[in-house]
Amino acid sequence: MGLPEHNHQFYTIPEYLELERQTGIKFEYEDGEVFAMVGGTATHSRISTNITGELRQVLKRKLCNEYNSDLKIAINEEKYRYADASVICGPVEYYDENPEAAKNPLLIVEVLSESSESYDRGEKFKKYRQIPTFREYILIEQRFPLVEVFFKIDEKTWQYRVYEQLDQVVQLNSIEAEIPLAELYSGVIFNEQPSN
């Protein structure tokens, strides 16, 4: 039986969790509908590994932990997404309906790809902003050096910072940490340069 990337069959949360267990495929979930996650490139994987490693280093003395793309993020009881990396301070909290999806991320990271960029910048960011604990969003471009950081000042205000030079240091206000841009791109060979 083949699995459609998107169909109009509706799944209960237990059916959705069982679908992931049986297939080994990650699915995002929204109000009963499932959407298969697409695999990433080697560069995407390298950057995701780099950011998770760097977060681990800066969080060593804090009461926070980094998580990779295997942790499901709960937008609410009926919406679940996967991020490339996230940070949770204190114990991971869950909704009773889905004890596998964290509802309390502080910081979320997405590594951009051509197929997901508009979604990550738009609709996915809009969904993440519904999470009460969510304070900082990091978008990392994989084709050239570019890191964008959105930090929540209050309910209606997000501060925006951009980093485009490998000698810059990315400021993460939510966890009071700094990460060198060069470390995020360690091992990455850029094939394409941005046009000025």
C-alpha cells in the first residue's frame, strides 16, 4: 500500500502516531490530515548537525536542552510539526492527546531549502507563533551564508537580525548565547554565491 504525500483521509492522533511507527516516515499533522516530510540534502544535514552541536555546547551550563529533527513540536492539540532543531528549557511538556510532541519549545531552527523556504518563512512561522513559550526563530540558508534571527519582544513585536558574513557571531537572546556563523557552516562548500 503506497502512502500519499497528502490525501483527504483523516487520521485520529493515535492513528497518526501508529502511521509514523509503522512506516518510519515523519508526517506533519493538522486537524486530522497528514503531510509526509521530504528528506533533505547532504548540506541540509550538515548544517542541522552543526547547529545542534553548537546549541549543545552553549547550553552545557544552562537548564535547557537542544533537540534534533526527531522531536515533534506541538502547535496545539491538533497541529504537529517537525523542526530541524529546537531548544526547551526545563522538562519537556506534552499535551495529553500526544505524549510524543513537545509543547514548550523556546527556540526553533529551520534550515531553508528551495522547496520549503516560503513555507518556513510564512505559514510555518505563523503556526509556531501560536506556541506560548516560543521566543526565537532561526532560519539558516544552505546555498550561501545567511542566518536570520527573529526574537520575540512582546506579543506584537519581533526583532529581526541578519548575519551574512562568516566572521560574524550570531546572538541568541532567548538562551543568552553566541554562535559563530562559521561554525554553523563548518564542512559546507558553497556552490552558488548570492548576487549583490
